[in-house]
Amino acid sequence: MSSSVQPLTSIEICAGAGGQAVGLHNAGFRHLALVEIDVHAAATLELNVVQRELWGEDEAKECQILAMDVKKFNPPKTGDLALLAGGVPCPPFSVAGRQLGQDDERDLFPEVVRLVKRLKPRAVMIENVAGLVKPFDKFFVYREQIKDQIRSEGYVICGWRLLEAADFGVPQLRPRAILVAIREDCYRGFKWPEPSGEVVTVAEALKATMERRFDRVGRRDGYEKWLKKATEAGTVAPTLVGGSKKHGGADLGPTRAKKAWSMLGVNGMGVANDEKDVNIARDLGNLDLNIEDPEVQRLGPMLTVEQAAIIQGFPQNWQFSGRKTAQYRQVGNAFPPPVAEAVGRAIKEALERTGKILDPPKGDLELDGTICASQRDTLI
């Protein structure tokens, strides 16, 4: 929590299972409301923030968890809201979603602009897929329209910046496009976060949980085999995908991603049942740790939801509501908390600066959207 007498408050739309909310909380923001239409994700927020009070008693009482369509969200004007944040739906701008952009009914950028007008927050932070900010692509004009609309409300556009999750300690390739804007009367400069320099591999991230899973069924040999393969691969995971309610059960992505997972000793064809939900003696196959099984020998074990959440950068005390597939979709669609925290800290630093209010820069403080070398093979 911020050391300021008055904490920096935030409202988040399209909050999902809380990836961005966790990161912003860790950066020092206190949430007044988290808005999410998916009932399972909203239940996850209720479980962790309100029932379990992971962020403390005060925030459990003050934070409203609103399971509703953001189009129906009409909050009262708060007076001095520090941050309006959100991860608006990705399908309108992703390859998997056919890239219909503003013609897609799921495009919620107009709602962002509506809420900026209504709430006049000191800062705005919106996250989406990398496909939204590729230079000179089909979304260039729409991207400029969004910026112009927010700018016309009295904001400095700090830019669309493409950040790679793996650059911030997340064991996964996951480039995300992030828009930051600061109200002109609060603008004293802004600096985008620099990569942490820490690369966390899948072997490092999953070592403890894989060891626990294999030891629980008495298969130390299986754990050592997995660890050897994952360590030799020595890399981060491909992009986790959450999938759509219109499609089948959970898996770890398209064929290319599954091949990458197999190099890490993980079977990407599905998600394993949680340890507590499996009767070891009766149902060992569902833990996917029976290393005599030829399929397990060839591909390795499946991930549990807990392990997928670790790959996404969630803290291990964060619990997910719903059945396995619903839980996995929440994880796969999330914004990695460490990336949200890094951007949140940059916004907090900008809002807490003292001194002269600066004139808006002549141009936007942004890169051209070019993907760096580490992202060239990322599945978007």
C-alpha cells in the first residue's frame, strides 16, 4: 500500500480473475470497484478480495465486486479517482478472434472513453493483445481515434507500449499492448518501466509443485525425468490461451504451442485435475503422472490449474472459483500480475511527482509498436 496519507484509488473494468488487479494492488493502488461480466471470474474476485481478505479488511469492505456488463456500469463520480484501468476483451484484435476490431460487438473501447468522460481519473491504463499495436496495420486508424477521444478529454497520451511478460519475471512469452494516459493537470512526466532483467524458466517456476505432485504418488523417478527435460530446454513457456466458452475443454493452445510445451516436458492436450480432487489409488491417470503410460512418457504430465497460474505470474495464495475448465479459462485470459505491477508503479510514480505541471508533449510518448527480438516467435 502507498505510504501516502490518501491512498491512490482505482476502478477496474473487465477485471477477469484479477491479474491486473493483483498487480495494481501490489503497486500501491486501492480498488474501489472491480467490474467483470463472467460469473466465475467475479466469484474468484469475491473469494479472494472479500471473503478471504487477501488485501486486508479495509479493502474487503470498500471494494465492490460487480458481476455485470460494463455497458451497464454507471458509477457515481468519485471526485478524485487516481486510476481507471481494465483489460478490455482481446478477440476483436486477435487472430483467433478474426480481428474485426471496432466492428466486433465485444469491442469495449467505447466504454473506456465513456467512463473516462464520466470519472475524469487522474490516469488511465488499458491492456490488450499485441495485435492491436502492430505498426501501420488495419487497426492504426482506430488506435488513433481512441487516442484522440481520450486526448480531447484533457489527457496526455503516454502511448501504446508493447511489453513482454517474460521481461518482468513471468515464465511465459506474452506480449501485451498497454495504453497509459495522464490527465493534463496532473502531468509531470511519465517513464515506462524497464525490463527487470530476471528471466524465470518453466523449470524454475514449476520445480516445487512438480516435485510435490510426483512425490505425492511415489514417483520420484518421474519428477527427475521431468526436471531434466525442462531444465535442458531452459526457456519460458509459450503464450497461455484461455479459449472461448463456445469451444471445448481446456488445453494449452494450438499445435505450435503444444509442441513447445512438449519440449518443456508438459503435455499440452489438456489440464490435469487438481491434486485435492483426485483419489490417488483409483484415479492415478487423471493426475497424469503414471510414467508407464506411453503417452506420458512421450509428452510428460499435464499442468494443473495451480501450475498454469504460476506460469501466468499469479501469487500462489490466489484461488480460482468454478470447475476446472472455468478456472483454467480465467487463468489463460489473465493479464500477468508482475507486468501490471510494473506499469502500476510507473503510473504511481508519475502521479506522486511534485513540481511544475508540464505542458503536454507535441507527440505521444510511445514506440511504434515494433516487436523486440524475444517476441518474434510468440503466439499472439
